[in-house]
Amino acid sequence: MAYSDKVLDHYNNPRNVGALDKTSPRVGTGVVGAPECGDVMKLQIEVEGDRIVDAKFKTFGCGSAIASSSLATEWLKGRTLNEAATIRNTAIVEELSLPPVKIHCSVLAEDAIKAAIADYKQKQAEDEAPHPTARRA
Amino acid sequence: MNTALKLPIYLDYQATTPVDPRVLEAMLPYFRENFGNAASRSHAFGWRAEEAVENAREQVAAAIGATGKEIIFTSGSTEAINLALKGVAEMYASKGKHLVTSLAEHKAVLDTCKHLEKLGCEVTYLKPDKSARISPEQVRAAIRPDTVLVALMWANNEVGTLNPIREIGAVCREKGTLLFSDATQAVGKVSVDVERDHVDLLCLSAHKLYGPKGVGALYVRRKNPRVRLAAQIDGGGHERGMRSGTLNVPGIVGLGQACELARTELAEESARCRALRDHLQQRIEKELGFVELNGHPSERLPGNLNLSFHFVEGESLIMGISDVAVSSGSACTSASLEPSHVLRAMDVGEDLAHSSIRFGIGRFTTREEVDYAAEAVVKAVRRLREMSPLYELAQEGVDLKTIQWQGNH
């Protein structure tokens, strides 16, 4: 299977590989997929106010899955949570020129974004008292 | 010798092999001056072609302990498998409609069995053990009075495991059931003898043993018992009526020459391949943890090494070693999104099936190439593990089996 130049670039030079402190109230973590399906994505966002200031990923999966999550972290940085929630898998497919058999990789990336945002929002809701970091932002 | 490595390196000898220069040399005259049709009885062009075909028939027969009259030339193993299974099922329909095979067989066998089921046959699919082997006891328990054929491969194409064909053959002989063995991966790699091993039908393919693509053979036993087949391709009555169609003379000459080389060089070549395979395995296992061997530790093809690398998906690993040509049991290398049916049948676990890589070593593989491949694999696995959330969890001491994953497909 031939890969697009953009997939190869993200695979060879993945952006934002790593981990954020998942216990921090400012960090939302999304883990989607399953090892049995051949792909697991972990995507994390760090939020200040309503803006994503940092994003990291780790992915077990094919080159297209790695590229999709790498691209997602690039797009998330600097966006507000509402803007981030509008990222659709179709945009990832288009940007990376993914073939039909790899569309599920982009779907997984969209799911990971949603899961990370949901995790962050849940942390905020659980923490009803104004949080020191939230106040500062 | 310090020659520069030529990239990419080919380590996929179970997929196909390059034509040996000696094979090509033998074939060339049959494209040019000796272009005759082997069925032309009225002139020297035809006689020369026929002579070459008959010589090749003897060469093929000698490689598997058969006689020339028992060899039917086909377009390859897939056709030979179709002819054997459908031909036996049709010819012996009055005796019964039951076949026995295994879940680890090649798709050519499994899909042909599916076709026969649609036509009213019953097929028992034996489940292999964790190393992909079928035991003679399983075969004995599966044979019924109406069983017409047992179809089991000699060597598995993915994990290289050898079935105990001689013992299985003895069971089939005792029960009076015919045994077909797909020996596509075995001929030229391990000792194959249809008499010693009690095999009644067997297929082989030229391109897996340094011959050309598009030609193969089916062995059909003529004595004790005499096996009869219903032809699946009708026409001019070539190959004693069992496979019509003008013979592919250059291809057949190439197959014959390839079998001749395989027979005379088998011992030396298999020892060399085994040493290189063991070297590759040892180098990888010395530098990386969490590596599993798929298949049988000793009963396997000398040139096959199938490994699963925990926490790393196979296709991404293949991308990471792009100048080493290997294949993966991972879903993503096929259009189906299903991981290898062989690894699934072996119960290695779906996650490890997605993490498997098949290395195939052969006649032209050098030690320098193996060293290069080992280094590339180690480097890529380390890099991908640093990127893997599963590796991170394992490092934190989390047992991945205890996690509730949300599968999306």
C-alpha cells in the first residue's frame, strides 16, 4: 500500500508524542480503540480557560492511525474547546489523503478528541468549587 | 567480503522467490528456437517440446519420491488444490461427501472447501494447537466411514510450522482415506517423500522454489491406491485428461530445473537458511524484550521466522523498516481488516496477531542482510514502543488484559 507524503511525514516525524499529567484537573485524557482491533489511541489536552494550550498523543496502530493522531494534536493546540469539538474525521481524511480502508483511523482520532474533551469537562464538573488553576486562567 | 548492501532487502521468501539464474538459463531456449507445442506429434518442434516436458516431469517426480507418470502440470498450487479437492470430491461422491482439513490451511484450500460445502459436501475443520500443528490423533478422530479426503498442509505459509505428515499419512492409510498435502512451502525446504510419508496427492509451485510464476504440479498416486480424479478443466485431453490446456513448456522446464536444484542442494541450503534464521532470531531477542515466536519452536521451515512484538502494530513496524521487505499478519496489510486467520486459529490473541511480522529467508539471503534487518527492526520497535500507549501502561505495571477497551470495529 502506498502512503501519502503527509502520512509518511507524520509517521517519520510525529508531532507531540508524549504524555501529560493525567491527574491534573487541567488535563483531559481520551483513550479509544482496543488492542484486539489493532489500534489504541491516547490523546491528551491541557486547557487554560477554554483554550487548549498543549496536546500530546501515544498511538498503537498502523501508520495512518499514528498520522491521524499526530495531526489531531497539531490541530488542537490553540483552539478553544468548542472549536476542537467541531473537528471532523472527514477533515483528517482529506488532509492526509487516507484511502477508504484507513477511514476508521480518522474516526478513531475524532473519537479520541471527543473523549479527551469529555474527560476534561467531567473533571471540571466534579470540581465544583472554583479551582485555583481555573481562576488564574 | 565487504560488498555494499543493495537496498531494499528481500526477506519475504514465503511469498515468492526470485528465479534462479540456472533456472532461467534452462527456460530460455523454450521461448526461442524450441517454441513448439508439446502436443504436436507430427514434427520435430513438437517432439523437442514434449521431450523437455517429460524430462521436467521426471525432475519434479524425483524431488518428491514419485514417478513421472504421477505428475500433472498446472498453473500453480491454487489450481492444483482446486483440482485435487474438487476432483476427488466429484469422483468419490458415491463413497461419501465428507472432507477433513484444518483452520490453518491456505485460503486456496479453505475457499475450495467452502465451495464444496455449497455443493453438498460436509467439511470438518480441525483446530490446530498453539503452534499451528494438527495431530494424527485429531485426524483419526475426525475420519468417518464417508470421509473421502483429508487435506492438510505440509508446512504453514505464515508461521512455518510442519505438520506430522508421515504419522497423519499412516492414519489415513490405515483408515483407507486419501491424503492430500499442500506442500507448496515444503518442497525444496524439507525432505518430502510421498512413499515414505504415505501421501496420495500433493501440490507444489515453481515460484516458491526459485522457479517462474504461473506453473506448478499436482502429484496423483497411481499405485496402492490408484487415485482417480474428475477433471475440472475440459479440453484437448492434455495431462492424461486430468488437465486440458496447451502446456506451458518454458514454465514446466523451469519448474523441472528448480526441482532438480532443490533436490540436489536441499541439505546444504536448509542448513544455511536455518543458521541465518536462528541468527536473526537471536539478535532480535537479545536486544528486545516482549517478543513472541509464532509457530513451533523446532518443527518448522528452516527459512521462516514469525515474531510478534508486543505493544507494536505490525503495519506500522513494516513502515518503520521500509527498506526491508517482510510481511505481517496484521489486519492493516490486507483490505479485509481481519488479522491473519492462521494466527487466530492458533489462539495467539488478536492483539499479538496484529503485532506479527513474518521474515522469510532464502537462497540468496546473506548474513549482512540479516544483520541489517535485525538492526532496523530493533530500532523501529524501540521507537514505536516509545509512541505506544500500551507500552506505557505495561511500564506502569498495568495488565492490559484487565482494561475494558472500547473497540470501535
